[in-house]
Amino acid sequence: MAEITAHSSLQEVAAIISQALVAHGVDATLSGGAAVSIYTDNRYQSHDLDFVSTVGINTLARVVNKLGFVVTPSRRLFAHPESQWLLEFPSGPLGFGNRVVDTSSLQTLETPYGPLRVIPPTLCVMDRLAAFVHWRDRQCLEQAIWVAQSHAIDWDDLRSWANQEGMPEADWRSFHSNATAQNGG
């Protein structure tokens, strides 16, 4: 397994962590801003890696300690002496708004650094739209647009989810229009 250095990219660090977790039988999926960073070629730069898991923190700590990550004083983040990215393990199950995702159905993303368990682009857009719908986070709306502009999205599934989450029709139309403007989606 590759070593994390000061020059390791976000995607490389994420892939190393993902592979270590899988090797130890841990079901954890990269979500949040790091997924946006990966899907937008760092147009948005995340400062942490959120691996959602239902596994206990002690088990997770044992795995990432072997990679050089140590728990920070906050007791919820892990830091690596050579990496600029912090590591966090939000409690699972993996979900976006009211939708819970069966992680066994998710495929891994093949990266230059090996396989990475990361939410697919449609779920990444859901993740960002959930923050917009529930907290009016406009930065997350912009990130959802960027991901949708550069990746194939299951628009029917996304539309159904948005309706179930109570996304106002005017917000959906604006998002969809902006998200499909550059790629003709």
C-alpha cells in the first residue's frame, strides 16, 4: 500500500484510506466535500475526508492509526503529520435527506491510486442539494451544479428525491437549468 506524504493528493489519500478500511472488512464510503473535490477536479477544495460508516470509532481508529492518522483533541477528527486533510467518520447509515443508501449496491471508483469507495455523482449531487434544501446552503447548491455539469446524473431519480425532500419547484427548475446549461444534459 502506498504511503501518505506531504505531496499526496486528496484523491490519493482517500484511496489509501478506503483500501485500508476494505482490507480490514470495514464498510465506509467517502461522502461530502471530498467527493465534490474528486468529481470537480478540485474546483471545490475540501479540507477533510468524510467516510460514513456504521462501524465503531475504536475499530476505525485502529485501522487509520496504522496509516499514521491520530485522533485530534476534538476526538472526532483524525490528523496525519504529512497530510493537509483531516479525516472524519460521520455515523452511518449513509443517507441524504430522508433517503438511506444500501452501500452494498455502490460500485467503487477506479482511481490512479487504486479503488475508492465513494458516493457516485448522483448521490453526490443529492448530498449537496440536501444541504441547500434543508439549510439554504448556497455554496452546496453551486457544488451540486458543478458535479451535475461534469458527470452523468440519474435525473429521474434525483427529481423524485427532490420532490420527496420538499424542494420547491422554482428551486428545482433553477438548479436543473443551471446544471444542464453547459453540458446539454
